[in-house]
Amino acid sequence: VVAVALLGLMQLIHYCNAYTATILDINPIPIISFIHKTSTFRQVFNPSWIEASATNNKTGLLIRTQDCLPVPGKYCVGCKGQGAKASVLTFAQQLPQKDTFSHVNYSSLVFVPQRRNEIYGTEDPRIYYDQHDQLYYMFYTCFGENETGAESVLLCLASTQDPTTVDGWVRHGPVFPEIQGSKSAALWRPTPDVYRLLWGAGTIHIANTTNITSFPQEPVVWLETRPNMFDNEGVEAGPPPLKLSDGNYVFFYNSWNHTGAYHPAWLILDTADPGRILERASTPLLWPNLDWERGIAPELCNVGNVTFLEAARPLGNDRFQVYFGGSDAVVGTAIVQIGVN
């Protein structure tokens, strides 16, 4: 592995207060949910955006999907287990009507648990399409057991030319096999000679490599929590960074605090030095507010008080459509405007 030197990235953070983020529109109801009859499965959440490419002509969402029945006396079910309870990944194709996708059912399945280290689920995908390789790289959570039978949560990698079908996936295994809880990551290729990975839950680490299947194994802290802020308990990657009109990048990340609520936020990365943070949000982008984000009937609830963002697509003029999980049971969407001053 040829690793790219990090050069003390934590010392390079400098906030310039030149950016803003505004929610222009939010769909008041989930765009994919069991209650609204757009999914056969009871839990559909934490999607990743799939862009069309030279090897795939479809756009849509790759969605974490489960099917847990209600638990007597417990509204939020906390879905976990094997079989129907295990997380699988389904594809919902974008349709011409606004905020409309194909119905999620058993024919939508594209990626399911196959190995012992993922018997409880293939969870929370982040997809990056690499134009140089003409491959989609998917980083996801392998939730299962290790060789001793103990519970295991690891970041894993798979690749394919077409993520909208069950055929053609190549599993590359755990990215950090010795780091339990590595869990999640967003891939970014700011220059053709380097793959940059923003990974981990609780703290976001950074890793650089020239070989996509082999990253340096020593964790390097990149983004931490902030005392007395909305993200004082944990941070976790959202989708891959997206380019702005001034050449810099917006990176949506997830966070949680002492109340237990999950909410996405944002920061700006310097195009000249892509590990350098130019600005970081002082307030959340979204907060669990609507009933289906809080886990209040009639929508189903898996884990309450969650808005978790893993998908974003550019609309032009520094506007982005984001897709997020609500109460770990439904998919919602909003339009975000990044102000570049």
C-alpha cells in the first residue's frame, strides 16, 4: 500500500464562516414506507444514492431493509436478528414523478447476507461511483459473528458495475478486520491517484491509499465530537463529499448528542487540501421533528428520534437533494441549498 501522508490534518482546521446551509423544502411524508404502501417491508431506511453510469442506466436508492413484526407493549421494535430480521439491501428506481420510486418488494433485493460476519445484516451502505475504474464501491456494515461466535460489527467493502441487480457483486471483506465498530465509511477520490476514506462511528477517521482493497490499518482521527454542541456524543459519515460551485466540497455527516437524538450536519472541505475543514455547522441540518422522524404512530418505529443521512445528489447551483432514514423505519427527503459567500 502506498499511503498518502496526512501532514497533521487536525492542525489544519480553520473555519472561515463563508458558507450557510438552508432547507428549502422537505417532503412532509416519507417517500418510502410500509404504512404508505410503497414498501412490502416494514423497515426501509438509511439509503444511498445510485447515479447512472456507463455500466448502469438507472438512478435510484439502495436501501437498508428489514421486516420485523411489532413487539407487544413496545412501539419501537429495535429490529435485530437473522432471517427476516437481518438487514438486506434493496434497490428502488427513481421514477419520473417528483419524489417517487419503484415499490420496494422481494424482487428489489440486490445484496443479502452470505457470510458469518454478516448473518445479522448488511447495513447502512454508502456508494461511490468511480469514473476511472467504472465501478461502484460500496462500504457497508457487516453485522454478524466472528470465528468464536462473538458479535461482530465491521466495515466491509463490495464492488460491482451495476448495483441495481443481485448479479456481479464482488465482496472484498472487512476493511479494518481488527477494528471492531469500524462500521461505516464514505469514499472519495479527490484526485485520480488517491482513494480517501472517511470512516468510523463516534469519531470519524481518515485513511488514504492508492489500492482500494488495502487501507492503512492505524486509525487517524479526523473529526471529533464537540462539547456542549449538538454533536457532543458522536459523529459518523454521511454520503461521499459533493463539489460546490467554488470548487470546494460539502460533506454531510451524522451526529448524535446526550438526548439520544440523531441529526445530520455539514462541513466544507478545501479543494486545494481535501483533508482541511474550512467550515463546520454550528447547528444541525435536520432534527427529528415530524412524527415519522420521532417514531410516533401511525408510522412504524424501529428506533425513535432519528434522522440519518447517507444519500445526496446534486441538483445544480449548489442545491442538493438528500435522502435520509426516519426513526430507522422510513425514507424521507429534503432539498438543501448551500450558500457560498
